[in-house]
Amino acid sequence: MSKAFSEISPSEFFYRNRDLAGFTNPTRSLYMTVRELVENSLDACDAERILPDIYISIKALSEGQDPKHYVVSVKDNGPSIAAEYIPKALGKVLYGTKFTLKQARGMFGLGATMAILYGQITTNKPVKIVSAYDSKSYEYTMMLDIQHNRPVILSKNEKVSNNSSGLDIEITLEGDYSKAQQKIKEYVAQTALITPYANITFDDPFNNKIEYKRITDEIPSPPIEVQPHPAGIDVETLRRLINKELTLISFSDVRDKVKKELNARTNQSADTLAELAREKWDRLSRDVKLITSLAVLLSINLDEIDKIRIDKINPNTDEASYITFDERYLTVKLQKIEPFYKYLLSIVEGDTLLSFLVKNFQRVGESTARKFLEYVKFDEDKRIGTLTNDEIVRLTEAMQKYSEFLPPDANCLSPLSAKFLEASMESMFKPEFVEAIQRPASAYSGFPFIVEIGVAYGGEIKEEGIKLYRFANRIPLLYDEGSDISWKVIKEIDWKRYKISFDMPLIIVTHICSTKVPYKTVGKEYIADRPEIEYELKNGLRFLARKLFLHLSKKKHAEMASKRANIYSRYLPLLAQFSKELANASRLPKYEKLIRYGKRYEEEQE
Amino acid sequence: MVRGMKKSKSKDRESTKIRKERVKELLTSLGIKIYNDLDNQIFPELEIPSRSVSNIVYDKRLKQYILGDAIIKRSSSNMRHLRSFTQLVWLAFFVNKLVNEGKTSTLRDIYYSSQAFNMDFEDQPESDHIITDLEALISFAREDFNIYPEERSSIFGDLTIEYTVRGYEGRRLNLADHPDGYLIGPSLSSAEFIETSAEMVLAVEKGGIFTRFVEENVHKKFKALIVDTAGQPPRATRYLLKRLHDELSLDVYILADGDVYGEHIAMVIKSGSANAAHLRELTVSDAKWIGVWASDIQKYKLPTDPMTEADIKRCYELKNDPRYQLDIWQKELDLFIKMKRKSELEAFAKYGLTKITDDYLPEKLKIANSL
Ligand SMILES: Nc1ncnc2c1ncn2[C@@H]1O[C@H](COP(=O)(O)OP(=O)(O)OP(=O)(O)O)[C@@H](O)[C@H]1O
Ligand SMILES: [Mg+2]
């Protein structure tokens, strides 16, 4: 019997492996749904620098025991999505706008779709999407075709609306609120903590409204999309960058441009085209130069060019291979007609390695590129089109290893800032002491990251012991705390040195921002150990521990001083009075100076 | 007057007054020293004999625990001392007033009185502690400055006393006038002894036996004053026993339960306790323990109870105590340990209510006097 091969779609894959994305059971899935939707809303608002107003609601569809059907809806005042993209953005996995090198909460193009998918497989109900965009309001009901990774639109309504923009997604799913509520509330509270510029309202199944008001109108400066850093490259990414440079365009895309720029007809001979092109060569666009060169060197007219597909051009043998309209495969020798021959070759061979590196990577200038190429023993004038597979691999490995590149640009990151972290902790915990710090940007494997840490102590924090709040790219991480790098670091610090004991009421907040947070799972719950991140966390925490230590000793000092002042001024007058009576004296002894002496005397003792 | 009536020596009769005068002197000079220091802008300091365990030593000659030479210096300049320093001076001031006005006060009264003077004691143990400090500082017992504990024991028998407390000065009373006996309180403690026909003092551990002895006319039959120590005797009672012994030359006999605690009651009357090592006026070193010995339990075939773990442990502790190194004390402890059983004084009732007074007491007194 022969085995039957089959292929599954990405959505089918995630359907079968939904626990990879955190949708394991009704409890966890309810929490994940809220989380994915809220994070999308915040991402969207951040991107357009809109102060977010987020409204979360969870309502049960029936009375009775959990698990049961709930409607989760999250509504924002963000830019929303243009109508034509809504079905795909929300109905297709691995489809999104965040596969870029800048910090965002979302990374995989998966979250919202997974939530919708989970709702559909547990309740068979469609998702409802209401989008206000461009003074219109669109309402979709939609289901997913899981097998083919595509949305199925059940209904679409379009209305004129003077609502400002915003997206409201409503998913019906099987959930267990009684078990999930603690985590969900915690999630909302922590999101408010790390997003102090947002208004967040949570309307729970019992109609309790929990509200977090923004405490600042300042949105952290937005991340800027950047080129990749050489140390963060892999073979596939490098190959793609090289191919992008080398792409040959198809004639149909540029036909009109060619006719216009050359003022030519499509049936004119190659020779005539050559004439026309030579006249204004320097003024022609890249596309037109390329098409004309091909036509001239293959000696065919523009109509014919439209009908062939170039397979490859080999600069070492000066041969071009192409497939004709009637599917014949031809290899011909290229004529060396200038300037067309040189131009085609430069496109095919591509840039020199030197200029390729400078153009495509951050932190690489000419002198850095030159030094690096010397180090890997590549000729700086070598054309990227002539790199063999082995050479591409060698180049990649060298880029990852080379230690002289400057650290990656952190402009693609958007941390909260020590100031706002501190303000937010202050307003949420009302502590006696709070301080936050932002560590200088650093990088691991070519990905930039910034660590922010806050420590709060005492005041209205009553619970004894260290409570840790973890965040990554402004997302709270609530599960698997024990496995997280932050705990590891906390355990490794010698708190005794700072006279801090584990029964003190202490809150520690850690926030790691990166274009690539090293999560251990797609569920985004805990962060893997990276020595570079560990180093920043440790130093930041030590700094804050020292600050807390100073605060505590200052406080103790002040308490001692006032106690001291108290003791002498409380007891010396009594001593004077009693001794006067005992001695049967007529006036009090002159003891007053002793009160001052006493304070000084004790200070010296310390 | 009955023949053989004893009178207290007139020198001793003044003793109470003299002691009070001495106490007042000491308190006043303490006040003057502190007043002068303060007036000269010097932080006053006090030196108090240390009462820490390492400074409590057994004096073989005096046959009691005394304090060694270690001294604790308490300075009012030290933030950690200032509070207790002031408490101590307040107490000196307060008891000076008490003594002058002829009033007394209980330990608990002291604790509450402090509050009227804006002095704060954490709790009564703290004020008790300061009282002991003052005792150590001036080497007088708290009873000498009119502070008494609540616990009271009583006395019965032919002894005429004359009160010295305010309002009763000169009034006399015979302690055989009331069959329930008289409480050994401040007024009795400070009274002068006028005369007695008694030739000895019988200290018993328990109220029940005390009443039995009164009913059975033990005081007449044996010419005895009967004292109920109510367990381990309070210091006022020990002080009274000493005065009866010293001023009236009465022998003191002790009768307690037949167990390790009974034995220890006798020992404390004889040799004092570590807690009062700073005081020397509380022991009757030739008092005699007449029972109930461990050997008596066997000899009189008394009903017994088994000893507890704690009882046995206490036996071993006392075996190592320097006060217990003499013959009889060790021998009886050993026997208790061997028998692992104990008997109460009431156990004699098995053989009739008067067995204890008819047989046991005379036999034991005879043995005691023959030793
Ligand atoms: N509330 C919203 N407002 C505007 N655009 C949104 C909103 N929610 C989702 N989108 C768009 O839909 C895309 C898909 O969202 P989805 O949650 O599936 O993936 P993601 O956020 O890119 O990545 P991740 O899987 O990490 O969440 C997003 O990239 C974004 O462009
Ligand atoms: Mg998302």
C-alpha cells in the first residue's frame, strides 16, 4: 500500500495545536481571548498615537454551571482596519502588520484569529466585527474556513456613521469565568499599570465595572522601524535580502512606463529600441533600462519580451536562458552591446558586497563593512549575485559572530520610561517608597532590548514578601512565573547585603522591551534565560535594592533621631521633678541643657 | 502574766522604726545626688549590684544565696537606660512618700500609681522589676519601703503585738483572739512584738492543716505559734519568721507536703532563694524541716500519688543545688527519686483526722530536737 501524502493549511495546523498559542481549556482560553483582543487594540492605538480607551466586556449567555458560553467583546478607539482587509486580518492566521523590526505587543499574526477560531470550534457561532473607519461603519459576521485558512463572510452591512474610528470585536466562546476571573482581573490591572496613558474599563459577567483611568496624556515615543542588525541575521533572511536586490520585473507591470519614457511602439525592432534608449539613457528609470537592455541583448521586440519568462542569466558564461510562449526552453549567448550589456550584468550580479552591506544593515558604514569583509576574507567588490550557497552560509555565520559591530539601534523599541513606570506604580500601589530605572539599551543575538525595573515598598502594600510583576513589550505575563528569568535573577541577588528581607512588603516590576522577546512559547508567558538580559536585570535590581536600602536606613535614622529627641525631652523633665521632690529642694534643677547634650551624645555613639 | 512569758528586747522593738528611718535617709540622699548632678548639667549615674545569674553565688558561711561583686552602671545619658533610670527615681520618690505618710501599697498598686505621674510601665512585671532594682540599690526589702505582694499567709497563737501603722499606733492585739488566724499583711509585718508564751513556731504549707492545728489546740499543746505559709511563703512571711526567731528566740519548724516542692519550701525558709539574693534579712538558717520526708511516707504507710516527669526532673535539679549538699536533704531527694511517689499532708487523714497531731507531729519534733 502506498502512503498518501497530504498538506495542511496554517490554520489547520494551529487548530490542531491550539495549546501552543495558549488556548488549552475553557479557563485559559477565556483569559487568552481577552488578552489577544486587548493587546491588538493597544497596538493599534499606539501605532497612530491615539490615547487608548478600551472597553472590555464579558457576559454569560446562560445561567448555570461553568464552563458555559460567554460573549467577550473588546472595543477600542483605535484606527481600526480598512474594510477590505478586515476579513483577512482577522480570519487568516499568520496574516498581520507586525512582522517588522519594531516593538509591538503582537508578533505572529495569530492572536485574534486564534481567539475567533477557538470560539467557533467550541460554540459554532460567528464572530461579530464592528468597525468605524473613514466615517463609515461596517458590520461583519464571519466564520473561518479552517481547512483553507480563509475567512467566510456571512453578512456585511455598511452604514454612514459619524463615530470616530474604532474596532469592536465580539467573540462567543466556551469559557470558565469562575476559574479565570482572578487571572483576568489581574491581567486588566497589570495592563493598566504598564499602560498608564490608557483608560481601561472591564465590565464583568455580574455587571461590576472595574475602571482604570489614565494618569498621563503622554504616549511613549513610538518605535521606528529599522533595518536588521547584522548579528541578528540568519541564512534565509540574508538570501531574501540578496534576492530583493536582484529581482527582475515583469514587462506587463511596466509596459506603459516603457512606451512613455522611450516614446516607442511595442512592435519596433531591437535596433530601433537601442537607438531610442541611447538618446536619453541617463534619464531613464531602472525598470525601463532593464527591459530595454533585455530586448536589445536578446534581439527581440517589446511584444515578444512580454511573452517570454527569463529563467536565469549567467554572468560567467554570458548566457541567458528563457522559456518561450510555446514552452520551449532556449539558451542564447548575450550580445555585448553597450551600455545595455554592462547594465544588465550589474543588475544580475547585483551590488558589490561592500555597498550591499552598507545599504541593508543598521550600524554598518563603509569602514565597518570593509573591516568585516577583510575579517571574513571576501573581496569587497565581489558582486552579491555571484555568491554561492556555501558563501552565503559562511557570510551569515561570520555576521553573527563578528564582535566589532556597534550594538543594535534601540529606536525600534518603545519602553515606558522610568518616569512613567514610577508614576504608575505610585498611583496603583500607593507605596512608601518607589523607584524605577531604565537600563541602557543592549542586545542579544543582534536583537536590541531595553530592561526597565521598578521597586515599591511599604505604604499601602501590606502583603509580606516579594510580589513580582513581569512585563514584556508592555504585556503582563501571568503564567509560569517560576520559570521566568526575572525570578531567577531575584533569587540570585544577595538581598541581605541591602538589609532587605523576604518578609518585607515589596513589589518588583520588570519590563523587557525587544523586537524579539525571547519567549519560551507562542503563548507569550515567560522569558528564556539570556545572559545579556540577565545581566541588565541584575544590575538594575541591584541599583534599586541599594536605593531602597538607603531609603530604609534614612528612615530608620530619622526614626531614631526623633525617638532620641523624644526620650530626652520626655524623661529628663520627669527626672528633674522627682529628684526635686526627693531632695526636698525649692526649685527644679537646671537640667534643660542636658536635653541637647543627650541628642548629640547619642548621635556620636552611632 | 503566765510564767515563762517572753518579751521582745526593747532594742529590737525599735527595729521597725529604725529601719524605716534608714530607708528614708537612703532615698533622700539618692534624690539629692541626682538633683545636684542635674543642676550641674551632669547626667546622673547609678550603680546597682548585678542580679544576673552569673553574679548570684552561694555563700556557705551565710548559708544563703548572695550577690557577687558585679555592678551594673546605669547612666541617664544613655538613651536605652534613661527610661528605666527615670522609673527607678520615680519609684524612690513614690515610696519615700509612702513611708512618710505611713501608707502601704501592693505591687499592683505601684503599677497603676505610676500612670498618675506620667510614668509608663509596659506591664506589671516591668514595674516589679524596677522595685527589685530599688531593693538592690539600697539593700532593703520592698516591705521596708511599704510595698507588699497580694499573696498573704496567716499566723495564729499567743503573741501580743503593738501596731505602728498610722491610725493604730500603740494599739495591741493578741494573735490567738481569732481562730481563723491573722493575715500577715503590712500592719502585722510592721508591728512590734510585745510578749508571747510560745516557745516555737510551726510553719505549715497548707490552710487545711493550719485550721486542723488550731482546732486541735496545737498552739497550746506544743506552745507554738502556727504560721500558714500558703505554699512557698511570701517574703513578708519569711521576714516575719526571721523576726520571730531573732527577736523572740523562737525555734522554727517547717511541715510541708511529702514531695520535692515541700522540701524546697523548707529550704527557702532556711536558706533563701536566688530571686532574693540581693537581700539578707529573709532567712532563718537554723529552721528545721520536720516533714513530710520521703522516709516518712514509707514509715507511716501514707497513701501516695505517682511523681510526674516534672517532679523527677526537679529532684535532679535540686540534687545539684549547693544548698542541698547536706546529708538529710540529699538523702531524702534520693529516696524520692527511688520511690517515684509522693504524699500530701492530708494523707494522714487515712488514719483518722488527729493522727497527724496525736502521733506524727510529736514524734517528728522529738527527732528534730535530738539531731
Ligand atoms: N483592534 C485593532 N485595530 C486595528 N487593527 C487591528 C486590530 N486588531 C487586529 N488588527 C490587525 O489585525 C492583524 C492581525 O491581528 P492578530 O492578533 O491576529 O495578529 P498580530 O497582533 O499581528 O500578532 P499576534 O499573533 O502576536 O497577536 C494585526 O496585525 C493588525 O494589523
Ligand atoms: Mg494580536
